[in-house]
Amino acid sequence: MPLDRVLARLRQRITPTRRAAFLACFIAGYLIHLFAFTNIIPNSDGLSRVFDPQQMTVSGRWFLHYASFLNDFTQMPALIGFFSVVFLALAAAGVVTALNLHSRALSAFAGVLMAAFPCLGYTFLYMFTASAYCLAILLAVLAVCLVKKGGWLRTLAGVVLLALAMGIYQAYAAVAVALSLLVVLRACLHARSTLKGTARLGFRLAGFLAVGAALYYGILQIFLAVKDLELLDYLGMSDAGSGYPVAQLPGLILSAYKQVFVFFFWPNGSNSFTTPLLAGLDLLALALAVACFLAIVFRRALWREPWRIIGALVLAALLPLAVGFAQIIAPFSDATPIMKYAYVLVYMAVLLTADLGLSFLPRPRGGMAVSGVLALCLAGVTLYSANINNLLYTAAGQAHRATLSYATRLLTRIESCPGYTGEEEVLIIGAFPTDRIYADIESYALVDHYSVPRDTVAPLNKHIYYYFNDWLNVPIAEPGEETMIAVAQSEEFQAMPLYPADGSVRMLDGRVVVKIQEEYTPKSDYELAYENRR
């Protein structure tokens, strides 16, 4: 068959809603995150990841290495950004397909919101994993789409895709969980669905999620056994092998609900980007969703089939738990912004109810008024999210410039040390003093997080060496841990003043020693194990 005919048939299978979601997500994603795609903005992890094979089996991410090969394991923002946006746009089309949205405008909003969601900006600060993480989102969405269609082959494929998504990053299981819940919610509200069919759909999706998670865990155990590894003490991963803390489950569920509430409705909350403006927009979106839901209930007379209303209310009540599922599967630590990308599906729930309910609002003005207000509300959320993403890029860029300034001045002092030839061992004891390079800019507080520092991207002693070697191309090798400890305990070091005072950089026993802090902070067991990961 000629290629033109193949492409024509493929184009016919792409519905207008899928096309709208894909194009809106792709265009918005590129425009909103353009700064990240055209600049290199390292954080503390990115300093050592100019090139990194992403062997993260010790963190449970056994598929990350294979998902990262497209960019040759090298930080290339333009290429990684392209792959990331393509994967995310395909995921947006998949979400529209899974939810069977009929409105092209709402489908376009779905794509824009998925591209603009602030948690994605934090993902792009870890540029070395960004395309793989966006691929994980796509795999999770595709898994739900396949299982929704039914058939044992599609269900099996969905199980495998979910395991692969979790193998890239476990937190993206929440995307599949929340999207599955919304699929069942739509069935409850749709007039053509039956109780039996909806129940079968729900059980099929629940079974797929359970089997997919079990497959992920089983493959992880195989990788650990073959590579003779143990899970790192990172975000509680090492504790996962000792069993799930069932007794803590009620508290974890409460924590998941609390985090979702704070994220959307509590200004200036922890790990939240919410201001009174965004909280107002989110409350307005919630009110519009409730109005559409009530229109569906009364205009379709859903009270005649109580299971629909009960099921919809139960699923709506479970949605915060579904999007916060990362807190449940990572019970030993609080979820980070990257782990909260599934929260975007709360906005998808609003779009779903609007897609089903706008046509049932009183005519001619009721539907038009609510549609207009909803469009303005979602546009406001989008603009606010775009601002947050670029604010965190700006703050991270500021921290990088502060680090560059401090590191180059420090390097100048090292190279001007009497007797230095470039062959000597260089011991830099202590991390950069953050009070000297702190960015006291009020707006940065809104995105303050350890991955978006307000002072330096080199917070630990080892990061200084990463910065010299991988970012400034200065080959200063990091000394061994025993050497650092021994020199830091010597009387000569104790007598030295702190940098930048005269005498804070001097030659001791054939080594250049820089004293930034009074004591050396030894590396933790986690850091030592992480450096030998595979």
C-alpha cells in the first residue's frame, strides 16, 4: 500500500478531539517550557549527570536506563525537550480518548493543562530524566486506554505497560490509578452504561492495576537478584523490602487527602504553589464542576438509578486518594512535586463533568455563561501555571549563576596558591556558605524546594567537585573519604581561618587545602552506596 494512503488512513483514525489535545499540549508545552529547552539549568543532582547511564535499579527504577537511551544518556535540553513534549502530547490525546471527551475546546484545554501543570517544571529541572518520565506518563495512560477497550490481549499489554511505567518511576502509577477512576466515573454518569457493565469495567481496571504493580515488583526482584543489589535508603526505598506498614495506612490515606487539599486550596502551603488567586480559581473550577454534575443528575434523572449517583459520589470522594497514590506506595517519605504530577487529573475531572453536563444547563444563557466562565477559569489556571514554571526556572538559573560566581572565585584562589602546579591533590572541606549567595527575592519563595534552591546548586561538599569537573571542565579529582576526614582533623587545618580570609587556601603536605567550614561532614551511607549504583 502506498505510504500516502497509509498516512491518509491513519489521519482518518485521529479524531478531532485527539488532534486538538495533541496539538494544544505540544504547542503549549514548547512555549511554556522553552527556557528549559534552550538553557542548561543544573540542580544538585544534575551536576553529576552531564552524562549518566541511569542505572537506577537500586532505587527501584529498573526500566529507567532503557527509557533514557533516546538521548544517549546525555543532557541535551533541546532533544530531550522535544521527546518529552511529544510523549506528553500523545498522553494528552490518550487521556481524551480514555475519557471519551466530545468537545474539541475542552480537549484542547486538557492538553494545555497537562503541559502547563507546575509539577512538570520540576521534572524539567531534572532534564537528564525528563523524557523518560514523560514516557512513563504516556505508558500509564496507554495502559488504561488498552484495558478500557477490553480483551485479554489488550489487558495483558496494559499490565506490561503499567509495569514499565513504574519501572521508570513508581510515582506514575498514580496517573494510571486516577485515570482509571475517572473512566469508571464517566461510565456512572453516561446514560448508555449499565450497572453490570460499569462494575465489570471497574473490576477489570482494578485488577489490571494490581497485576501491573505486582509485575513491576516481581521484575524488580529479578533485577536486584541478578545484579546482586539492595535498594538504596532513598525516600524509604530500603524499608520497602521489609514489608508494607499496614498499621500506618489510615494515617497515609489522611496525609494523601491533606496534601491534595493543600495543593489546590491552601495558599502558601508546604510543597504547594498556591496563592489566594489560584485557590480562588480552583474553587471556581470546583463550583462549575458541581454545577455540571447537578445538571447531569437532574436533566438525565439519574435519581431513578441510585447506583449512578452513589457510584459517582464515591469515586469523586476517592479522586484525591487516587491522584495522591504516590503517598500510599511511598509510605516512608512525603511526596515531592515530581511525584504529584497525577494531581493534574483533578482538572481532567472538571473537564469530564463539563463535557457531559454543559449541554444540560438551562438554555440559551445558562450553558453559554458557564462555558464562558469555565474557559476564563481554565485560561487563568494555565497562565498562572506557566508563570510558576518560568519562575522556578528563573530561580534555578539564579542559583546556578550564584554557584558559578562563587566557584570561579574559589578556583582563582586555588590556582593562585603558592606552589600550585595543577598536579597537586585539592581538598575543599565544607560546602558553599549559603548565606553569602542567598537570593533574597520574595517571589522565589513560591517555588522554594530543594530542587529549586535560592542560593547554590552545590549544597554538599561532593557537589563542588562535580561542578568543577562536569560544568567548568576543570579536572580536580575528589579525594577519598579517609583523606578528607584525616586532613579535617589535623591541627594545621584547625588553625586555618575560614574562606575567603587570607590563609584559608594553603599548601599542606603537598596538597592544596581550602577551609570553607570548621568541620568536614562525612558522606552518608546512602551517598556512598549511590555513587556505586548500577
